Amino acid sequence: MSEAITHFKELCAPIWNLYSVRSLLYWDQQVLMPTGGVSARANQIAALEKVCHSLLTDTHFKSLLQQAEEQAKEDIDKRYLRSARRAYDLAAKLPSRLVEERARATSLAVEAWVEAKKNNTFKTFLPHLRTVFELTREVAEHKGYSENPYDALIDEYEPGTTTAQIDQLFRGILPPLVQLVQGIAGARPISRKLLQQPFPFEGQHQFSRYLLEQIGFDFKRGRLDQSAHPFCSSSSSVDVRMTDRLDEHLVTMSIFGSLHEGGHGLYEQGSPPEWNSSPLSGGCSLGIHESQSRMWENFVGRSLPFWKAHFPAMRSIFPKQLWGYTAEDMFRAVNYVEPSFIRVEADEVTYTLHIVMRYELERDMIMKKLDPADLPDAWNQKMQDTLGIRPPNDQMGCLQDIHWSDGLIGYFPTYSIGNVVAAQLWRKIGKDLPNLESDITAGNHKPLLDWLRHNLHRYASSVLPGEAIFEATGGEELDHRPFVDYLWDKFSKLYEIQRP
Amino acid sequence: MSEAITHFKELCAPIWNLYSVRSLLYWDQQVLMPTGGVSARANQIAALEKVCHSLLTDTHFKSLLQQAEEQAKEDIDKRYLRSARRAYDLAAKLPSRLVEERARATSLAVEAWVEAKKNNTFKTFLPHLRTVFELTREVAEHKGYSENPYDALIDEYEPGTTTAQIDQLFRGILPPLVQLVQGIAGARPISRKLLQQPFPFEGQHQFSRYLLEQIGFDFKRGRLDQSAHPFCSSSSSVDVRMTDRLDEHLVTMSIFGSLHEGGHGLYEQGSPPEWNSSPLSGGCSLGIHESQSRMWENFVGRSLPFWKAHFPAMRSIFPKQLWGYTAEDMFRAVNYVEPSFIRVEADEVTYTLHIVMRYELERDMIMKKLDPADLPDAWNQKMQDTLGIRPPNDQMGCLQDIHWSDGLIGYFPTYSIGNVVAAQLWRKIGKDLPNLESDITAGNHKPLLDWLRHNLHRYASSVLPGEAIFEATGGEELDHRPFVDYLWDKFSKLYEIQRP
């Protein structure tokens, strides 16, 4: 290793360590911080970010990065430098004036959004929405792009992915998915009666922990707690913390929430420990991360083999509620499909349609094809066109998500990229592991986890998402077809309908 | 405010914010971090310290500090700068070679101490002990002192306090305390039967929380959790976290542990919020901090009025255990005195004797009057001379505490300074609040807390410990007499003995 690279890595270590501390501060705030600590925590996070930013944008950092890039010969060093360069660019390209202005604007916008959602007053939120989109467009200009300002935004969450790719993806997904939703609407509904009863908290927590242990989450290197909004936060591969949310009347929330966050958690625990606190550690993009959470939540967790394996355990925890029910009943109940207004409560089929409309709306607002004032109408029309329902108000419509107020623009598509990539991986896994179904039926999730560890997790952030897909699938690019086929295949059987 | 001072404060804010983050990382590690996260956490803490150290010792920091000192006119600015100057000196006076060497040596020494304590092999620990004391002596030389190298060490924990002062303090305490212990040994023993039964965990936790609420701890700005070693950690006055430890067969551990940490916690919560994350925030020394914890634990918590107020609540939580017992029984039981080998289990009377011997031993090792190889014999002899008992082995003797292996030399006396200062304050409070006893009997702790807030807490770190004592007592210096009088007064009544 050249001297410049060694020095550069020494320069990076504290910065990435401080980033990992930031994750922990965030986790702490969501999970257990006393309510009075909010403003002190904001100061701590601001101090950390300021220090990281000044270390990253220091001229010494830049010149050593350049020297290291010139001297790098080994592939892994080049990957290290590529990832560090991305972080440098993200930090250096934005003038601090803009960063501060956006931080202030989104902080005010989130506050205004909370109020507007509570009172169903889109108009009071509109000026904030406008400001956030204007500032975000400015961010895109500073970051730079070749075709579409939205490219610069999605690139932050999904490096190397373009608006054109997402457009193409959704063009392929939308028609067959709308057809599937319509087909299901005309079919005989599935019974979910077994889920419509109270399940005590303690049992829910016990079952979540059981499931996470079963799928291979290592509790010596992680935790499960509760928070208002479930999430997974990793400060390193040896300290991965997930949360779920418990509702006595909605046992699926903790089951699938835990499996979802567990998927994120397994990916983070699979990042090589020697890369901890370096530009190579952790998941390579939000979309690839979401492929892991969605795979364990839906492809595994909403499958019949999975419930054949784990329904007995659930029944032993909830003997009264589950008396007389079978694994098949559970499998059918958790696959109930019905168009609904709220994204986070949507089923596996309709979920993607929620994402597509959000993507189109934010893309058009960034491209100035849609004025924020016209958002509620555009929202309601798109929902009518795809899901066949119309929100009764903006609370249940365009005011439901925090993302836009918080400046998370370019973020929504990563949810669908996750589903699409999960389906691509699932197809490949099916070929590589002919016994997958019987293994899962036997409660043996190790072959699947080993496959993911070997073909995806161990690359962590040394790859771009496109490379991760290529590597794991044996040469594929982002492709919507496996996902569409998977959904049609699964749900046409469940609902006894024919694909046209 | 001058421009230099404004700039200097802007420079300090991120540093003190990062220090507060370090407190949180420590708390997290002790309370809930997954076991696998240890080495990653060490890297995070090292990165934080490195950044803080380099920000503190930056030439820009030094020159701006000097400018600010020249321009400061307002008293509070001068205090701010004095506290910042202390931090600068502590950081700048030690060569980084020595800091690293000591960190490595103490880390190895702690490991060796754990083993040596487990196996009762002082000899395997001796070379580490020797190294730690040698390096600490070197630290003292770099810090500088006028009379005794030990002065430089105690100054870190108790700014402005000298070896001569501690010597004088303990010369005054030792004879009357040894007399008291001997007097009690010849008296009729107190019954502690009521404590010698199991108290379920849940009730203990409930009662601890009740007591902390009763004495005025604000749970909106703090937490109570469990950890192996109870402590209080504050990242700001709005986020103060305490822990206690539960043992089913030792209910006093959680009661007095919580009151003790609660005393620390109240002091931290009383630090003015506008000073958070600045050199003015938090407690001004370990000794003054300990005066607060000891006051609530012993002066309040081990008093008859306190148990008259709270024994009914305890009995309603533990009706079976406490049936037939009275507040007086509880008061007597928690004041059982008996010489014993282990400091952390010692009672209010013998505790100070444990401290005096540790102080004399570490002072003599720093002054090269005592060779570390002779420590076990010297330890056992001192214990014989003061407490009249001789440890059966080094496990229960000189190997019992972690402090020396961890380089905490100059730290032990602060425990006793705490008791002494608490007694001085208690005497003054008794004069200022004539209804104190009846207030406490009525469960009203507000007048006491208000007094402490007004006369001590609100000064936080804007004062040196000597100034804090002077301010709160109305002009006194550190004085052992109130403490000796308090102990003799309380225990001569309890044990029906006469002060010679």
C-alpha cells in the first residue's frame, strides 16, 4: 500500500467513527432519550456534523485524496477511494450557506407539516413545501447532473441511478400491477379474521425476538427495542440496533416490522468487521438495503414455507388466539390485498403503486412540470387512476408522509428498487438453492443467509448498487420483470385469478 | 462582550458538545451496548478524544483564549475563561506520547487487575501497578506543582486542593473516627433483621423511582436504568442518566444507590441550561459532586425523618416483608455499623477510614515513600490500625478497587471531601431552614432542594470547589469538624455511647 493511501486512511478513520457516533445519537433520541433533551441533542449532532464536514472539506483531505487516487493500484484501495470521494463530493459541492438554509427550512417545514397534517390544512404547509423544493433544486444544481436535476437527487441515495432508469422501471411495473390490483378486486376476498383480535404486547415482543433469532440475527452484535417509527441503525457491523412498534390490535405490524428491520440488520451485520468505520462499511445504497428488508419481510416472511416452520411457535405463544387455525390460514391472512390510502399500511401488491405516484409527483415538482399548489389534485387523480380510490382529505392523501417536508426528495423510488432487486435476487437464489423451499419449511434459514452473505453482504459499500446487482445475479441489470412475475405468480394462485 | 470572547465561545461550543457525546457513549456502553460492540466503541471514543484534543490544543484556540483573557471584563466571562484555561492546560501540558503510553498501560493494567483479583495474585499485578504509578508521576511532573507531585494529581479532580490540605483534613478526622468505631464495637449491636430478607426486583425498582421522584429528580430530563456499577452520567442538565444495581437479598443497595446517584443527578439538573455544553456547565469537582450524593444518601436518606416520611410507601410495596416493622426499625437497621473489608459495602462511619488508608498509600507511592511491592503489607497494617480487622487475602484487601489500575490516582480523597463538605453544608442548612426536620418528616424535600439549587447548584462549574464551599457556607473553608460532630452526634445516640 502506498504511503499516501495509508495516510489517507488514517485521516478517514476518525471521520467515519464520528459518523457512526451520529447514528448512535439518532438511535438514542428515537428510543430512550428523555423528552427534555431534544435541543441539547440537536446541538450535539450539529457539532458532530460540523466537525466531520470541516475534516472532510479540509484542503489537506482533498490533496491527500488526490495523491492516493493517483497511487492506488489494488482494487480494494480504488473502491475505498471511490467511496471516500463520494463523501467528499457530497460535503464539498454544497456551499455551507445552502446546507444551513436547507437545514433551517426543513426543520421549519417538518414542524409545519406536523401541524398541517393534524389539522388537514395543506395551504399552511404549501409555502414550506415550495421552499423545500426550491432549495432542493438548488442542491441539485450544485451537485451537478447530465440530463435531469432529479438525477442529482436520486444519486445521493442510489449512487449511479438515473431518472431515465426509474422511468423505465416504473413503465414496466405499472400496467401489470394495476391489472393485478383490478383482478384481485374482482376475486373472492381472503379471510384475515385470525389477525383481527388482540395479541398481548409481551407475546408479540417474544415472537419478534424468536423470529429474529431464527433468521440469524446475532443479538451479541445488536439489539431490538421499541420506537414510534421502526428503523434499523447501525454504528458498525458489531452494533446493529433495530426497533419495532407494537399495537395490540395489529400483530402483523410487529411481525413484519421486525422481519423488515431484521433484513436491514442482517445486511449490516454481514459487512466485514475489518471495514467498520471506513468508507467501505455498511449497505451500499438505500435500494439495496431495502432489497434485504423486503426479501425477509415479504419473499420469506409472507410465504407458506415460512409459516409452516414458525406458526407452531406463534401458536404456543398465543394459544387462545390461534386455536383451530393452521399455517395455511396465517399465510393467507397475511397476504390480504386491498387498495388503501396509507402507504405504510399497504400490502405487498399495492405498496409499489403508492411509490410510483410519489416518484412521479416529486420528479415533476423538481422539473417544474407540477406546481406544489396543484399537488393535492394531482395526488388524488393518480390514486384514482392506479388504486381506484380517492382520499377523502389531504391528511390521508398528500400530507401523510414526512419525507418532502424533511427534504428527502429522490428517496421514495429506493423503496421500489428494493422490491425489484429482491425479486431478481430471489430468482437467482431459487436457481442456486434448489432446496430453498424445503429448508425454509424446516425452519432452516441458514442456506439463504449464507447465500446473501456470500453474494451481497460481504461487499458492503465497496460496490455501487448496479455492481451489487450485477455481482449477485450473475450479470443482470435492474430489471422489473422478476418482480412483476413474482407478484402475479403468488397472488394469482392466492386469489385464483388468471394473468391476462 | 468583546469580539474575542464571542469568537472564543463559538470555538468552545463544539468541543464541549463532543465531550457531552462522550458521556453518552460511556453510559450506553455500561447500560445497554451489545457485548460485541466493545472494540468499535473504543474506536469511537478514541476518535472523539482525538478530535477534542486537537481542537483544544490548536494554536488558534490558544491565541484566541489569550486574547479573550486580556479583553474579559465581566465576571462570568472571566470564570468561563478560567474553566476553559483549565481544560486547555490539561490537554496541552501532557505530551501526546505520554497520554498514549498511559492509556495503553492502564488498559493493560485493568486487564491484569481483573485477573489478579480473580486469582488473588498480587504479584502478577505488581509490574502493572509499578508502571502506572511511574507514568502518573511523570504526568504530575508535566502538569507541574509547587510542593508535592501529588498536588498535581488531586488538582485534576479537585481544582485548587493540595496534599497539605488533605493531610490536615485526615489528621483531624482519623482519631475521633477510630474512637467512634471502637465505641460502637463495644456497644449493643443494632438489629438489621428487617433487611435480611429477599425483596423482589420489581418492587425495588418501583421504590427507587418513587424516592427519586420524591426528592425532586425530573424524569423529563433524565433516566434511571440498571448497570453492573451504579453511576450518574450527564451529557447536559436536560439529559441526566443514573443507574442503580439490584440484588434481591440487599434492598439497601438499590435504595441508597439510587439516593446517592440521585444526589449527583439533582446537582447536574441544577446546572443552568444556558450553560450546557460549555466550560461552565455541570459539577465543579468530584468532591463537591460527592457532597451532594452523600447528603441525599446519608444525611437525608439515613435519617429518622426521612423514614417517617417514606416507610409507609415502602411497606405498601413490600407488605409481607415489612409487616410489623416501623420507620424507627428501618432507621436503625440502615445505620448498622460494622468494620468490614470492602469499601463499597462499608457503612457511613467506617467508610471514611477506608478512604484515609487509600489516600495515604497512594500519596506515599507517588512520593516514593512506599514501594508498590510493599503495598499488601502496608494495606493490611493500616486496616488493622484503624478498623481493627485484617483482610484474609489481597482480593479482599489491596486488590479490591479498580482505581489504581485505571490510573485514577488523586481520586480517592474526593470521596471524603464529599462527606466533609456535606456536613458543612448540612450545618448551614440547619441554621437557614429551621423547619428542615419537620419538612422532611412530612415528605417535603423542596425547601432543601431549593436551598441547594440556590446556594450551590446554580453556580455549576463557574466556581472552584473552594469558592463553592465558601459561597454556600457563608465563608467557611474545608473543615473536618462538622463531619466528625455529625457522626458522633448521630451514632452516639443510636448506639448509646459517650463521646470521650
